[in-house]
Amino acid sequence: MADLFIKQSKQYAKARPDYPEELFEYIASKTNCHDLAWDVGTGNGQAAGSLAGIYKNVIATDTSQKQLEFAIKLPNIRYEHTPAVMSIAEVEQKLAPKSSIDLVIVAQALHWFDLPTFYQGVNWVLKKPNGVIAAWCYTVPRVNNVVDTVFDRFYTVDVDPYWDPARKLVDNKYRSIDFPFEPVDGEENTGPFEFMTERLMDLDGFFTYLRSWSAYQTAKEKGVELLSDDVIAAFREAWNDGGDGNKAVKFPVNLRIGRVGN
């Protein structure tokens, strides 16, 4: 997974949408203590930065050293470069002791994980019985009907052959992903629960976002330029319909959240 993002790490840090404050407020309301949180697959630290304003300390890990070079630096965030799979002994050595973490989050990355091994570590580090795990993904951006029509064809026809099969879990809003945890207090199930994030983008910024996709990099390595002149022209015409410049780009965010129980 890490290799998919090495070449476009700078673009990833620049173009990816931030997550809404309401998301973190909701998650924090479900944890009894706000002492220590672990952000797994932190990438450039987008989620870790928000956690650092709520939790006393944050451990943020990623398998990509290149991504971590662009991560947000704050005094209460400790970044760790980790292997893709860690044993319980490695989790204790690199991260934290057993039953010591209040919250584990995974932002836009759970679909890449070896879930049985990862969940073993999660169950080991989370406090019992109310330690919380929260994982979310955002699905395709929405701009307006004209731009969305061009985008949907681009996404479903041009880009689809180059996505890793794990992308289907995102397209399904994490409904079908294995998530063996108990509902948090006040909820009847573990979701997905929908939030919304919005980012103001010009067309060049939107293209930068598209180029940050793992599928874009995979296609490029196969000699295919997904943003061909024809595709760019179609997007430009749609984007400029009714006025060019910045547009509000909305990203639906789908959250799975649960607790470890006893």
C-alpha cells in the first residue's frame, strides 16, 4: 500500500480534503478519556492534527516514510514509521502498553489493511471495556450536476481498471468491510454514519486531487495518462459552465465506529 503513494506524496498532502470538525467531536464524545489516541495510516497527519486538539497525546503511524515527511508537526504528536504488519510485541515496543489507548482511528486507509492482524493489535492496545475504534472513508467528490456528469464517466470508465480491488470497499462506504466491534454508547450499530467535508477548489486544485489517486499513479506506470487532453478539455468546459474559478467540492465521509467491550 505504501508504495502506491510514494511518488505523489506531496500532491497527496496538498490536495486531499480535510475532515470535518463535527466528525472528531462525535468520535471524542464516545471515548471516556482523552489521554491517548493512535492514528493508524496517518499519511500526512491530517487526522492526527485534529486529534491533537482533543487528546493529550497522539501516536501517528504510517508505513510510508515519504508520507511522514509531509506530516503536520505538533508537540503532542509522535510519528512512527512502522512495518505493514506488527506483532503484539512490536506494538508494545513501538507504540504503547496493553490497554492504554483510548481511541484508535483509521482515516481513508482501513481497506488497505491486513484486518485480522490489525484488529488483534487494536484489541490489545485499547482500554477495556470502552476503548473506541473509528474508521472512515470519503467517497467521490460532488461539485454540481455538470461537473459530476464528466467526473462520473471518468471515474467509472477511464479510471476503474486501475483501482486496486480494495477500492470497492470505499465505493460501498465501508458497509461490507469486516468490523467486529460493539456499538458505542447511544448507537444501535457500528454504522456507517455519514458526515460531509467541503473544500474550495479551483480546477487546477481539482486536477491535483485526481493526480493524488493511487489509480492515477498505477495507470501512469503502465504508460496511460488518465488526464488526457480530451479529458482535461471536458472537465474545463464543465467547470467553466456558469463561471470559472473556485467551487465548493463536497466529499461524503462514511464512519464505522465501535468499542472493544470486555
